Amino acid sequence: MTVDDRADPVVDRVVRRAVDVVVSALALLVLSPVMTALGLWVRLDSPGPALLRQQRVGLGRRPFTLYKFRSMRVGGDDAAHRELIAAELRGEDTAREGSTKLAEDTRVTRSGRFLRRTSLDELPQLINVLRGEMSLVGPRPCLVWEAELFPEEFAGRFRVRPGLTGLWQVTGRSTVGTLEMLRADAEYLRDRSVALDLAILLRTVPSLLRGDGAR
């Protein structure tokens, strides 16, 4: 049996969307001074826009524009990152010093290192949640070329909205490789419920404060 936004119980759909709208709207309002300050820091730290607008794959494999604070220099080459993801999907061990992220990635700016370590670069995704392109909890919103590499057994992740946070974020973050992330998404989809979403949300804040698995 597949999991689908439209196949969820009506009550679950209504509650999930209501929580998404209320929480994202309040968070954007409360965090607007912080987000403004972060945006100014990004602009002053390196040439380029404060916000990164990037095509990601959403519900039903439909592309949407995801918003993040820019953490890399403009015009960087992503060939090494593409090869890293391909190697992980081949089952290779790419971990270095406990992290699966690229070591000493020269594309990352000074402000970007802080934003990534604290996950503050993802705050603008609250806009995507408010617009209904994402949910607070769900599979990680992947890049278009990543989606093309994912094994067919994980196609179910595109039957729900991608999330600002999810099971993989609270169980490892950058210590978790792509295959493990996909398996965590599959586990989430099997057990998906409003109660599980709330539990993941409650686990997300302490995980971020501790910096679990962050790089």
C-alpha cells in the first residue's frame, strides 16, 4: 500500500495543513528580525544574493522553487557533490570524520559554515511551507538531478510533500548518507501520522540546539 497526501484520512490532512500554516506564519513573524539580520550578513560576507532560489522536486515529482539562505559562493562547481551522492547510492562508504558531507568544501562561505551547522540556512523554507509546497515534516526536498538517481524502490517519497524537517534530520543529519536518508524517509512513510509528525517536530529543536550530526 502506498502513502499519498490524498490517501491520508481527511482529518489528518486538515490537521497537518492547519499546523503547517499556523506554525510557519507565526515563525516567520517572530523570526523576521533574525532572518533580516542573517540575510544582511550573507550579503556582506560574499558577493551575491542573500536568498538561494533552487529547483527541488515536490509532491507528485512536480518541481518547485525552494528558498534558503545562500551558504556558498556564487558560481561554484557542484561536480564533487554530484559524485559524492552517486557514490553513496552505489553503497560506498563516503564518511569522513563521522560526516558524509564534503570535507573542506571551498564553495562554502564563512557565514555559510555557521548557517549550515545551525541549520539556520533553512529558515526561508517556512515560506515554502506557508505556500503549501512543503510541509513542516516530510522527506527531504531533493534536487532534480538527485531524484533521477534515486532507486525506484524509494519512489513513494514523492507521493507526499517534502518537509522542513524529518526522521533523518533527528536521527543523524550529516552523519547519515543518502541511502540511509532514503531508508529513513521510507520508514517515516510507513508509519506516517499526525502524532509522528508532532513527535519529530518536538525532537527537532533539541537536535538542532545540540548540533547533532551537523557540519
